[in-house]
Amino acid sequence: MSSSIFSYTSLFFFFFIIPYIQSQPTAPAPTNEASPVNLTAVLETGHQFNTFIRLLNTTQVGFQVSVQLNSSDQGMTVFAPTDNAFNDLKPGTLNSLTHQQQIQLILYHIIPKYYSLNDLLLASNPVRTQATGQGGGVFGLNFTGQGQINQVNVSTGVVETRINNILRQNFPLSVYVVDKVLLPEELFGTKTTPTGAPPPDADSPSSDEEHKSVGSRVKGTSPGFVIGFAWFCCSVIS
């Protein structure tokens, strides 16, 4: 009797239990591949970077960052100006730039290496950016502050502002919020006298002084000399 019960149990397991187990979907095997990092998606979570996102798209810098983020082991650091930062610029500032200069401006807000806040304070100034070397310019950023209180200031030589918020700080991408657009000296610095232009000679009179000198000599001519010279000319003609 017991052998019959065992036989029925075996048949039930073979015909019903095993097919049921085999029909169940299997969970996908875990992979070590991380999902691609998307800078635009990170900025959209902040809800105050519409202008910066637009410039990333129109200059194609956003696409470049995405490719580099997911193909490089160095990571990237981005300084994201808020919409208010762009609104605080003088009217026409962006429109006065050529397309290439707008690309340089946006690249200037990106460092081709991952930095935490403390790392920025330990970096050797000036820190190179994605714009470094464009047109032979340095396009570097300088960082100062106090690591104990996570206070970091960034300076371009034209503007200086504090990093006041962390939007993301996780390798391979860190995104820091800044309240000013980082204006590079190479595009917005004080214009200087072209190299090689000779300085004005302090001893040589200016054009105005020369005209004044000639006028004073004419005014200083005696009336008798003028009349005599006119009589001489008339006598020669006659």
C-alpha cells in the first residue's frame, strides 16, 4: 500500500509540479553595468536651470558631456548657473557673443574631472576647464574657501561667487549651483594695448599741439612783413 502511495506521489510531482516550476518566468541576472549618467536630467530636477539647459543643447556641449561622462574614467564637474544668474547679466551679453564664443562660455563651466568640494580646495589653481586651450586661452578657474564648513568660492578674474548648493556629488558627475555666470577673462576681460604697439613719444608734440604751434607762428608774423612780401610779388608779375 505504501509503495502505491509513493508511486502516485511521484507521478503527481513529475506531471504537475515540475512543469509548473518550469513555466515560471526567471528573474534577469544582475548586471554590473550602471545606467548612463544624464546631465540634463540632473539639471531638470533643480527646476531653475532652463537657460543653462538651452545653451547646453544649442551649443551641442550637452551631447559632448554625455559621451565623455559614459566613456571616461575621470568623471566631470559642472558649475550650473541659475536662471536668475543669467537674468543678472547685462542686456545683450549672450547675443553679443558669436556661436563659437557661446560654446567657449559653456565649456568654461565644465571641468573634465570629478571633484568633490574638498577636492576643489586641494586643487592647484588655476584649474583647467573644457574650454582650456580654445583660441590659445587659459580659461582656468580659481578656488578658495574653508573646507571645514564646506565654503568654496570660485573666481574667474572677472567675477567671483560662492558654490551655495550641491545638485549632485556622486562619481562620475558632480554638479554645483552658482548664482553668477562664470565669465572668463578671455571673453570678458579688460582690453589691453596690442603687444608690440609703440608707446607714444612723450617728447614729440601731439597733433593738436603741432597745430597750435603752427597757428602761433602765423599769428606772430608782423603785418609789415606781409605787406612787403605782397608788394614784392606784384612788382615781379608786372
